[in-house]
Amino acid sequence: MVGKVRPVLIVQTNLLNGHHPSTIVCPLTTNVNRELEILRLHVGKRHLDKTSDIVLDQLQTIDNRRFIKKLGSISDEQKRKVKENLMILLDLDWG
């Protein structure tokens, strides 16, 4: 459904804040699936109404005008796991 309001996790660098009209995000879903360890990260309820997963394999770019409000943030451990999983999914560890 176009225009539906959904929570997202911003994964774009802060270096683009104020300079770019869109932001790279991962959507959140209440269709929780703990078996998809690399594709999803379970975040529970925290600042949300329902238990949720961050869907890491559905990166999206959305217009900055679509943001309504900040709901909260994830823990440092969850940030580390998001970064680690995105590096695997995007094959960024060229080491």
C-alpha cells in the first residue's frame, strides 16, 4: 500500500544529513521470524507497539519529507549486528 506509515531503521551515514533529499533505511516488520538470522534482526517492542524485526535485505531509499518522528534508537549491540549483517549481505568485507 503506497503511503502507509511504517517504522524504519535509518542506516545511512550522518555525513549526508542536510545535503541529500533521501535517506537509506531498512523497514521494520511485525511478521517476526527469528530463524532468518542474517536477513533480520529482532528488536522486540522497545519503542514500538508490537514486537518487531528489522528487515535487513529490503534496503530502501525514501524521501526525507516522509519522515514523521523519531521513535527511538537501537542498542549499541544491535547497531553492531546490523552493520555486520549488512556487510555480509552487501559483500562489503573485501578485506
